[in-house]
Amino acid sequence: MVHIVIDLEMNPVSKTFKDIRRRTTDEVIEIGAVKLDENFQMVDEFQCYVRPEYGEITKHITKLTGITQETVADKPLFAESFQNFMDWIGTWDMTLYSWSNSDIKQLKVECAFKIPGYDIAKLEKRWRDLQKAFDDRIGLHSSLALKHAIGAMNRDFEGTQHTALADAANTAAILALLQDDEEFFRVMQPVIDLLKPKTLSQSIGDKYPELMNLTFD
């Protein structure tokens, strides 16, 4: 059994492609993933850029991810890139994880459109929402952004946010921590204590301001 932590970066389909936007509003432009062994130790990594088919990289996405049109101009299209990713995994004896379910939702839509006939349901059955698992474990009823979850663990975010491989690697660190209950609650106890409904001399917002700006990411 291997564990795959994946992150996708997307670019919006140009509004000039009205018919396409009825099927998908975004296209994958980067796939990043890390592979963990049965002991949740990292053993390999995967990263590729994907050339969008329906519009160029927008200025907003370039600002967010650093990906430009030049970055993807000579890269494979989605169907080839996705197949390369599955070949890299190399087995169906695996579980996939992402921070929220937005990535599997995108793959379901884009595979149905660009790789008709592909059995995405087989992949979805192996998919786990690590954001929900983390939020449930600490008793949080809102969705915590990846960078805030890393901050709550008293860790610095490694690499650049909104780059697929860095996001996947940081998510993998959370996955590994979730496997050890004793260590998880030792690390997270200060945050868990602050989430308890009691009167505090110091508010959550004062001590952990990142938790006051919860986002779905």
C-alpha cells in the first residue's frame, strides 16, 4: 500500500469558449504529488505542468502560482499529463489524499470531458479529504486553509504556496502527523484548548490570528 498526496493548480477557461464553460470552468495546469510508503515516509515525488486548451494563463493565476503562458507553452495536454501521473503511481494498491475535495471534483469533470470512458469512479473510491480529517480531529467546524493548518502545527510552510508540489508536500506532513495520535495531540493541544467553549483571558484571535481567517483552500 502506498499513499499519494496530490495537489492541482487550475486556470479558468476563457469566457470566449462559452460552450466549453458549460462543461468545465477550469483546466488543470499543474499536477504535484508525493508518494509515501506504508509507514508514511516520503519515497518519491511527481510534478508536471499541463498546457491548457481553452485560453491562456490569466494574470491572476500567474500572480497566484507563478505559472505563465510560457511555462506551459510546450507542455503536454491534460490527457497525456494525467496518464503520466497514473503511470508514476504505478499501482491501484494506494490511497489518495488532497486538502479538500476540490481536486477530485476537478478531475471528475475534466476527465469526463477530455478522457471520455476513463473510470474516474475507481480513483474517487480511493480518495480521502485530508482537510476534513484534520478539522474533525481538532473539533473544528469550519474549513481551515492549508497554510493555517501548517501554522497551527507550529511549522513553517515549506516552499511556495500555490505551487502544486509544495502544497502536496506540506499536506503530506499533516497526513504523517495524523497517524500518531499521541504526537498529534501533543502538537495540537494548545489549539484544541483554545477551541473549547470557555472564557479566556486571551482570545483565539489574539493568540492564533490565522485561525480567525479560515478559508476553503
